[in-house]
Amino acid sequence: MLLMFLILFIFLFIGTPIAFAFGLANLLTILLIVGPQYSGILVFDCFSNISNFLFIAIPLFILMGECFNRSGIADVLVRILTSWLKWIPGAMGLVTVIGNAIFGALSGSSLAACAAFGSTMIPIMLRKGYTRETSTGLIAFGGVLSILIPPSALMVIYGGLANVSIGKMLIGGITPGLLLTFLGCIYLVGLSKFKFHVYGNKEDEIEDINYLKLIFESIKYFLPLSIVILAVTVSIYLGIATPSEASAMGCVIAVIIITIYGKMDFRKLNSALRETMITTGMIFFIVVGSGTFSHLLFLTGTTQELLTILVEINIPPLMMAIFMLVIVLILGSLIDVISVMFITLPVFKPLSNMLGFDEIWFGLLYMYCITLGSMTPPFGVNLFVTQSVSPVGTTLQHVYRGIIPFVIVSFFLIPLFILFPDILTYLPSKMLGR
């Protein structure tokens, strides 16, 4: 294992993308340990991993998100939500969080949500009196909600890698996603009453609203967009469609709705398709890397040795779960989410099975900690995306200071999910489909 990580660090040092570096490091280590006679089996298994029919949902969810990201729908959501929420303290912050949650559900991508809402909302919040720290912190926090709220490509990847029901993972993400959104909104409303210098003191300047026109616009935009979300989640929940079928249906409906709105043309569609192919290719290279890593663990006996050691030292199962979640959180703050999955899942999944954890409960807790990691300093990926779309003069220090309160608030849900597991497992347990 030390040899593999040494080769990995060499590849990363010379600038090799991690999707290629990890797979190559594993492959070279296996060849050095076992020899070329194992290569045929390894190649066959790699093709088997990426030919899993369930993975068809990944490019379709990504394409749906890319189409929404290029459609300008984020601007429409901001305008409508701002009009409805202007009377609540911290209205612009609420618009950012709720709009991010909605757009995240439409796009399934935290990076797309951060980019789309960051470029739109940060300048507006700065004009309304928000600090750079608060503005960027809100964007980084809101962007991660798409990891949990379906449709989420990352949930599909987890389900495929961990051999867990993708449908149950997608539906199970609704509860923690909504709870995290609600907690963020409560925090914003509470602080806005006492820290106007932090959360804006110019929000009363929003013009008077024509509510009849607002109701018409809300129906015009929100009703069709809600059909996309419902088409995916309800069809999976009721067993009408598999996640793969639901992703295809959601993708087609999304393209039709965006085209009707006049916000889609062949140039945008071509750009969305090209970006989808690039992203999907990167993900499948990572899936192949995860497969080779699993083989390496099997050939070296590392997984079995770790399980034996943990059994011998007799750590309580709950403490072991917390230990694994802490590792996931730390890694999520250092490297990208998918890399965390293929590094940890080959070890953590069999360990969680051995300890007798409910696979959906553990999977959702795992994904929640990955969510927190992606917005946690020093290297949470959403922090860099947020800073990249912020106005000139915004530094990573601004983003770090802005996100810390939201990270702390988000931690409060972890003990709740551990002590009351039904919070996470109730919706998946009531599903009619798989």
C-alpha cells in the first residue's frame, strides 16, 4: 500500500489529473506485486464496473444540470424568490440558500450551483450591504445542498460503488438536504436580527411588488420546473421508474421546458453535451480507479487485515462509525468528493457491513459528511469555485471566514442523525420501488 501511495504522489507531483493518477498508481502497483498475468482479469473487471446499467443515470443527471446551468434559470429564481421573501429579515441570504437548494435539485451539481448563484448573487448581496465574508459563505453553503437533494449524480456514484440501492439513496437524501436548508435559513433569520452590519441593512430598498404579476410568474416558472424534480423523485419513490429511467425522463422534460422558455439553442445544447461527455469520462476513469484499488486491497489482504485488527481491539460500533465519518470529513476538506469515495469505500463499506450498520443509514451519513467536507477549509472544492466567481478583491480568506459559521451549524445535525437513525431511513423504508 505504501508503494501505491508513493507512485500516486509522484503522478500528482508531475501534474497528472487525479482521475488518471489514482488508476495508474493502482495498476502499476498490482503489476509490480503480481505481475502481468493478472492484467487480463483486471481489464475485464474494469469494463464490467463501468458497464453497470445503473451508471447511465450519471451522464443524464449531469446533462440535465448542464442544460439548466446554461439556461439562465438561476436569474429567474433569484428575481421571483427575492420578491416573495423581501419582508423576512435576511431576505437576500434566504434567497441565496433556498434558490441554491432549488437550483441544486435541478442541476444535481454543487459546482454548477456555486458558479451560477455565485456570479449572480454575490454582487447583489454586496450592494445590499452584506460583507464579502457573508456573501461568499452563503454561496459555498448553499451550493453543497445539491449533493444531498435529488437528483444527485454523487448519490448515484455512491450507490454504484457501494452496491447499495441508488433509488433509496436518492430518496433518502431529501430529509438531510431539507433539514440542512432549514437550519441554514433559521441561522440566517436569527442573526439578521442582531447583526445587520453583517447580514445587510439595505434590503428595504427593494421596490414595491406587483403581486398579481408575481403570482403569474411564479406559476409560469416554478410549476414547470417543479415537474422536473417531481418526475425524478416521485417516479423513483413510487416504483414507477428505476433511477436510470427517471434520469432519462427528467433530462428530456428539462430540455423541453428550457426550450419552451426560449432559453436553449443548439449552441448551448452542444456546449452542454460536450461538458457532459468530459465530466462523465472523468467520473468513469475514477470508477475504474476505484475498481483497481479494490483489487489491490484484495491482493494485498489489506482490507481483511484491517477488519481483523479492528475486531481484536474491540472498538464499540458507534465509535467506529464516528471514526469513519471523521476521516471522510477530513478527506472531503482536502480533496474532491469522488476521490474521497474511491479511497475510502473499499475499506469502509465492508467494515460497516461487518459492524451491522443499516447500509442506507450509513450511506446517507457518509454522504452528509462528504457534503460538509466539500465546504470546509482548507481545500473544500466549493470554496475555490465560490472565490473564482466572486468580484475582484475577494480572497480565499474572505470565503474561509464566511463559511466557518455554516460549517459549525451544520455539525449539529450529525448527532441527531446518529441518535435517531429513522430520520434518515424513514423515507427509503416507505418506498414502493428500489
